[in-house]
Amino acid sequence: MATEALAALAHETRLQIFRFLVQQGPDGQAVGRIAAEFDLPAATLSFHLKNLKQAGLLKVTREGRSLRYAPNFDCMNALMRYLIEDCCQGQYAPDGCKDGGKDS
């Protein structure tokens, strides 16, 4: 899961789209609004959204004839937990590492 999500986010446009959708909250945005925000051709946007969805980072719902994409916060949070799992040799606390995150 982590490698697919990180690979999807490694592309600048997909990272920008994902960050935009995270800012929109759990309801996400309709495809038309995303396209307007990023001024992308429909085929290009579709390619990027499909990649993010396949990586588990986005959820999609149909509203009539339109699609709405929203961040999959469960996947995003699992990825974040995975990335910090061994932070400070397993001594990570929610407010930072034991030494306050400072270099020794």
C-alpha cells in the first residue's frame, strides 16, 4: 500500500491534486471543479485521478452524471503512521520526538 501511494504522490500534478482535495475536506470536489482548478485536459485529469484512486488515496462517488473525488483519509492516515512508525527508534510521541525533534 505505501509504495503505491508514494509512487502516485511522487508526480507533481498528482501531489497538487491530492493536496487540493485534502483541503476541500471529506466531501471532495466534482471533476469539473478539479479540472478548472488545474486547467488540465479531461484525459490528463482522468489519468491522474485514476492513478490516485488505484493507489487508494481517493474515493469516488457518482452524483447523477458527474463524479466527485474525495481524499481517502483512512489511507492517508495509514500512510502517515507507516512513515513515522519507527521515528526516534519507536519513541515517537504525538507532540514530537523525545528530544523535541532536534539533532544531537
